[in-house]
Amino acid sequence: MRAPNPAWRLLAVPLFLAASVAVASSHREAPLISNDPAADGTDMYAWKQGGNLVLVANYYPIGVPYGGPNYYLFDDNVLYEIQVDQSGDGAPDVRFQFRFRTQIRPSPLPSVGVVAGYDAYKDSFLYAFAGVKTATAPEILRYQTYTLTKVVGGSQQVIVRDAPVAPNNVGRLTTPAYPQTAGASVLDPITQSAIQTGLGTAAKYKIFAGPRDDPFFVNLSKTFDFLNYDGKANRDDLAGLNVLSLVIELPLTEFSSPHLGIWTTSSRPKVTTRRTDGGVDTSGSWVQVSRLGNPLVNEVVVPMKFKDFFNASKPQNDLSTPAIVAIISNPELPQLLQAKGFIPLAPPAPRTDLATIFTRNTQGKPTGEMLHINTGTDSTFPNGRLLTDDVTDVALKAVGGAFFTTFADGGPAILPDGGGTFAAAAAGLSDGVAANDKAFLTTFPYLAPPHSGDPTP
């Protein structure tokens, strides 16, 4: 069997990774992390923006805009990281680490005195008081800040320190400076005030942390109802929902290679102790609880019994982990697509072609699962990932055989009955959702503003 054509292989690397897990990115993808939404990574995006690279890591899936009084926040006890492999060995060479700090601030109402530690009116049940106009407004009563640190080898560089997290869009009275209508996608005053510029030599960095519209678009309901696709246009089941976003834009000159592998992880302290007074103490080293590179990998391709294991694993160990190699060599999804009659025949196992593709970066080096990008060319999935990329459709087509080949002549594989190619048979696969429910911004931080919890006048 001849090796795959290099150009085809480089095109398909991340394509298969998303493809093999079609539909739903990583929203509530594994048993343990579904009980820990603040640490649950939903999507990783990376694209070339002129001479810069934009990185977007989203967390906290299925964010209902009206989910008060404890609106969705980053967790002070989670280490959020965006990791970059620039050497092609599957290990991170550059890490961007976000740590958060939450403060409970007094309301602007006058105090009527303190009794048993309770200051009536100053101690409020509200997340924020009316009239929030900026990310640092004193009306934000549950106020978050963060520090971003770049780690390269043993050196650390603080990019921003004690920067404000944009508040949740509570509604027209509390956060009137946010857009309150679903169709509005503008750079509003609150978002603008949360955009940070890096310190010192990182002055060309832009950074944002806070809630945004969930940019992933997919029909979840029909997907998980045993692939109940009907060939019609379907609703975006993530429409109207928010996520928590970490966004960095930085010069491409910060990296030593244009061939990058990118993923995001979250980690918690190894030991958590709950006190009888309602508090929590943590200790021990960081333990990884979520991992996300390409969209959709853990959600569908990884069987239920291995999902928690995958979230704790590292890309550099993928090639030496027999279970991961076996899962990719014989994925379940093509068999389901055949059983449902969406394709006449699933490409036969073992999918050695997919196992090879799964482990290669844009130079053909074995790395493990991560979002790959060649920043020397324009970005569109599978070369990085844009907010507008319809990765679900790409995924379904690829896993159904769009890039399947015998490698006998480097061309597409012919179906045994002579009725065409695997690629042609998979060409019509789709979840019926083609675009996000909100328009994206044309300027940093690019994601649409968060949906309002109370938009009605």
C-alpha cells in the first residue's frame, strides 16, 4: 500500500479529527466534565488575521442568558490554558495561562447597619445593580478579574494583570450598554472596555475574557436522536445561548514556525476539601480535566467508557495509547451512517488512512490530536478554524468517505458495486444548519456579543 499523497494528507489532517466526531463540538461531551461546566471546553478556534494569529477558547456550554442570580463565571480554582506546539512533537512549546479572581462587592445602596455580619442593602442577592456601562463599573457586584501569563520553557511573561472580565448581559436595566436585541452585533461599550492590550513587549497583543454568543452552530436534537436527519434545513440548537470566551490576538512573529498545533485545556487542583461552613479548600498539583483541539473529537468518535480518559490525556501520548489508535482505526460513526441509509457502505476498517491522518500536522510530522494550522496560507477549516466554518458538515462528509482512498493510485476509492465513489456517496451529508444565529464582529474580539437575559422593553 502506497503512502497517501502529501498534499491530500495535509489537507485532511484536522478534517478527519473533526469529521470523525461529527456533530456538536464538545458541549457536555464526557460524564465527569458534564458535571463541571465551568471547566468544560466547548470549542477551539484559530485563524490567521493579517499578520496576526487569533486564538479563541470557549468554555461553559449551554449558557442560558437569564441564568441568575449566579450567572456563568470563570472558576477561580481552574487553570485555563491555550497550548501551542510549534516544533511538531505533540508537546506544548508555548502556553497561555488564564487565572481568575472573583470579588463580591457591596451594592450602591446606603448601609443601615451591620447585624451578625450582615449589612442590609449593602449585601445584595443581585449579580449586578442597574446601570452597568463598562466592564469595571461599580454596579457589578460579583466582579471578576484575570491574569494572563505566557509560559515558554521555564520562563514566564505576564501579558496582562488584574484585567476585568466582561460581565454577563443580565438585561436592559442592569446592562443597558450591551446590545439587547438578537440582531445586534456591534462593538458595544462594555465589550470595548474589556479589551486589553498586553504589557511591555506584549504591547501588540489584544486580549478579551467574558461571555459571548456561542458561535458554534449545529442541530443537537436530531443528531443525538439517533442521527434523525431528514434532509431539510434544521434549527441551530445553540441559538440564543452563550459561552465564556478567552480570546487572544498576537503577532505571528511570536512563533518560530508557521506550522502550529493548538489545543485548550482546563485543570483543577488534585485535592478539593469541602468545609462544613460551605467553603472549599484546594491543594496539590494541577490535574487536567478537559482537553479540546479539533471540534467534535471527544463528543462522538470517543466511546463513552473512554471519554473521561481522553479529557485527561495529552496529545504527545496519543500515538502510544492503543485505545486511542484503535478508536480512530475503526470509528463507530460510519457504521451508523450506513445503518441509517445515509451512505450505501461505510469505508471498511481498519481505517489505517484515518489513523495516519489523525497523527500528522501540516508538515506531516506525528503529533497527536490538536487543531493544526499553517499560518503561511489563508485559514479555513481544516487549516485552522474560522468562526464561520461549517465544521459539522465537513465532518459528516469526511467520516462518510469524502477523503477515503485505497492509496493504490492516490485517487478516490470506488464502491464495490461500481456505483460510484465513497466520496460521491458522502457528498450530501449535512445536519441542515449552515450558519450561526448572530453575525460575527469584523473587529476584535470577533465573536458576537452575549444574548440578553431580559431584552424586552
